[in-house]
Amino acid sequence: MRNETLRLILLLLLCSHLHSVLSWKKEEFRTCHQTPFCKRARSRAPGSSSLIATDVTISHGDLTAKLTAKHDSQSETKPLLLTLSVYQRGILRLKIDEDPSLSPPKKRFEVPDVIVSEFPSTKLWLPKISSVENGLSSSVYLSDGHSAVLRHDPFELFIRDDSSGDRVISLNSHDLFDFEQLKHKSEDDNWEEQFRSHTDRRPYGPQSISFDVSFYGADFVYGIPERAASLALKPTRGPNVDESEPYRLFNLDVFEYIHDSPFGLYGSIPFMVSHGKARGSSGFFWLNAAEMQIDVLAPGWDAESGIALPSHRIDTFWMSEAGVVDAFFFIGPNPKDVLRQYTAVTGTPAMPQLFSIAYHQCRWNYRDEEDVEHVDSKFDELDIPYDVLWLDIEHTDGKRYFTWDRALFPHPEEMQRKLASKGRHMVTIVDPHIKRDENFHLHKEASQKGYYVKDASGNDFDGWCWPGSSSYPDTLNPEIRSWWADKFSYQSYEGSTPSLYIWNDMNEPSVFNGPEVTMPRDVTHYGGVEHRELHNAYGYYFHMATANGLLKRGEGNDRPFVLSRALFAGSQRYGAVWTGDNTADWDHLRVSIPMVLTLGLTGMSFSGADIGGFFGNPEPELLVRWYQLGAYYPFFRAHAHHDTKRREPWLFG
């Protein structure tokens, strides 16, 4: 009886999720006002920071300093360590962290395996510091024609054009820098946060970081995907700006997302590019995988009178829940230069296979081998070119990935070979949620080896997704990424052939019964890292492990093709992405253009949107127009929800 009751509860949970995909439920997701670190940061006024830079020196080729509070203010604040490093191409790196010699409760998380291995070797060793402004600031060489200047009191960092003396980009010019340090919990401390029915323990207390960044000579700023909004980022605060949320970077499973919104979607790239007639372009990248909120500030936002005065800069305000300051400044001066500088840090896009830039036909779901053969033959009959046919979750044995429903797909190898004989390929879906079934070999092995993400009590995290009760591999751990990669070998993935490639969906990660449809922030990963610290990079590590699996499978001689829904800085090295669960309407057609362009501006050039919209039934005119546009997406795929009408191209006349 107990098992039947449990099944009923789980079924109701799943049904409630399926119902929610009919429309975006705003109340399921937090606003800035409901997010304590964002609310605190936004409440601070310019000039609220009281940090000064002391003990400025050169150490191991870097400029180092301590950030300390002025006397009689913030007396409990321990000094922070600041490091400035200079690299070829005019790249400046700023790191600010807690001092490990002062015994913080734990090491703050620094995002690994995003910076490409060759980047550190491009470091320029600084020979000396120049004292400027009568000793009030320290300056170091950045590139021919540019210097990095550290002002001591109050603390500020900016890049200067030496020929004109003009600023290019700066941090903390408005004294908004704040760094909440980790704490040891006492019996009297209560740091818990509530959102709807979920409780976040926050065992180390508030740990957010916030600061202002200014782009000089800028008319517009771009980037920080992913959201359904305009190409140029609109102001979110200041005079003549309607009440608005900040731009949110927090990877979420958002269905039928609304357009023209700062709300974050499936991926996060904390990289912003500025451009203006006066100077050209510059860029800023914060390597941080925690939730981030970013305000673009309208001119006059800091004027006491509220009157917007003429300005030749754009101010922005960056807020993150956790992590460290690991920020990169790019001086441009052209847009291409900024992108080259950014990809020198995070890597260039992987060279795609030729077939992968052609047309892909997908649906949730092609029913069986007969359906696959019918669709394939119809393309031939009508002489419509296509290169790839996709299978969604229903091709598996009960949502167990790396398996086949042998009643519907009894001969998967033969099915793939028939497609391959025509030069075509197949893609199957492999998501991160692993069905908790003791008879499922993958779950059994992961459980025995301790390879799952742990909940706040130290047990394997158990969440709800398509298979029902599920656990998630901790792909932050390189050992687990290697184990996952091995699962794509022909011996492990029975029924796979060399013409089969992979689709990673739901890897934000999506957890149907979790807070905001994702993983709780206080679950733990490899090395004691809290999920709050790496959330935006979870899908990145899963994508990486899958791409490496296909690389292993082909013994390094076959380029992988892996489509991922979640993305982070560096995802461009591992494959393609798409803009997720869009809708069959004209607004979603329109907004796909700035969405794909923004991804390209931030290094993620191999991207596209579902042709025709994933949800809903497009009218013939909309579908025709979407195909015409889709031919220009770098990634060109038609995909549709199982509740929609069949929409292979020939069905519309």
C-alpha cells in the first residue's frame, strides 16, 4: 500500500510539471526582491565601500595588494588579497579572495577547467610598479599604449589609454564593491533562506560579492546571455527606466519563456562587450559560476537629483551569490579584438563536422523504427535535403539512458546503418538524471562508486525528473567525467554505431521538484563545493564529459557532435547549443535573432533555435518564414513537443 501511495504522489508531481509547461509560471522563479543577496546589493548607495589598497608590491610577476577597511569602519572585515596579472593581447586579470592565512571556514570556489591550458603561458611578468598621482595610485604596463592603474584610497582599478589619458574600463569607480566573507556558524546564527516550500541552510552564511564596472566611450553594451531580449542591453535602473529586474544569470529549465525580458534562461556567460563611436569596443568577463544578477544603469542613476546628465560611459553593477573575483578586462579596441581576447582565455569554438551544419529533423518523439524509416524515405521522395534524424527520450527503455526500447527499436544498429548508407546520421538524447533503479547497471555502478551529487545530509541527492526518482553524476570531479566519457564506447552503449551522436538536454540541471525547478543550492559536490558556487557550470562539465566520450570513442579521429541546452563560458569548445523550449509564435521567431547573435558575440557561435517553435502549432506562413530564417542559423534544426501536430516539411503543402 505504501509503494502505491508513493507512486501516486510521484505521478501527481510529474503531472503538475507537465501541466506547467503549458505556460511560464512566474511564481516558480525568484525575483531580485526574493533573492537576499541581490536585494542587499541593490540597496547600497554609491560611496558605500570603504576599502583601501595597502602593501602594494610585485610578487612572482604580479601586482599584489591587500584590501583593508578604513579605520573605524567595517572593523570585523578581514583583509582581502588582490592580485593583478597581465597577459599578451592586452588582457588584464584581477583576482580578489579571502586570505587563507586568516583561517576562513573553507576555500571559496574558483571555477576550474574553463581557462584554456595555453593561456597561463602568455603571462607577462611585471618588472616594476610606477607611482602616479603623487603616490595615491600604482600603475603597471598592460600593452603598448595602455596601463592598468590601481588607486589606493578609495580602492579603484581602471585601464588608461596612455596617449590620451582617457579611461577605457574601470571597476569600483562608484565605491560599490562589497565582499561578504565566509563565517563559522555558532549556535545563535540562523542563516537559512526560504523560497516557497524549500529551505537553503547556507552553512557558511552570506557570501555574495558585488561591484560596479564602467565602460568609457560606450554607447551600447551587449552580451551576458542567455535571455529572450534585444541585442543591445537596455538599462534596468535609473532615470526614465520602468521598474525592472536585473539581467539574471542562473541556468534554469524555463518552458515557453517570455520575450523581451531580463530573466535568465538555460545558460549563462558572464561576459559583456561595450561599443561606441568615440572609442570602439572593450569587454569584461567574470569567471564565476554562482547565480549572478547584473544591472545596466541609465545615465544619471547616481545623481542625487535624479536628473540624467550627459555621459560618455555606461555603468553596470555586477552581483554574485558566491565565489571569488576572477575578472578579465579586454581593451579591444575593435569588436573582433575583444572576442579574440576573450577566446584566448576560454577557447575558440570547436570545428563542427560538415553534416552538423546542415538541416536536422527532430521531434519528441519518432515512435519506432518504422516511423524513422517513413520520415527518412519521405525526404528522399520529395527531394528535400536533410542530414540528421533525432530521437528524444521515448526511444529508451523506461527513460534509462544508453538503452533502447527493444519493442519499438529492436534493431538500432541496422536503423543507423541505413541512414549512414545515404550519408546521414542519427542523434540520441542522454540527460544527466539517472533513473534510481537497482536493476539499472548505470545507477548501480554510480551509486556503488559514490559518483552522485550529495544532498545536504551527505546522501546521494534524489530528485525528480523524466524517469521519476533520479540522481545526478557529479561531473565537477575529473574522475567522474572520465567514467561518464567511457559510457559512450560501443561496448558500453549497446546499439550505437559510428554515425550516432549525442544530445544533452535538461542539464541546467532540471529537477522537477527542486527550488526553481533545479537543484537545491546547499547540495554538495566534489571537494565540498556547494551547488550554489558552481550551479551555472554544472551543464558545462556534463557537456564536456559527453564530448570527451565521443572523442574517446573515435580514438581522437572523429570530431564529436554534442548539442547542449545548458551553457557556460567555454562551452564553445565542446559543441552546439540551442535556445531551448520556444513557442510557435511570431514574437519567438523575432527574438531568436538577437538571441543567436548574442551567443555569437560571446563566443558561442554554433547555435540556433527550434524551427517552428517547440510548443504550439505554427500556421503555415509562420513555419515557412521560420525555415527561411533557420537556414541562416549556424545550427539548423526543426523540433516539436509531442502534444503538437506532426510538422515534417511536406505536411504544410
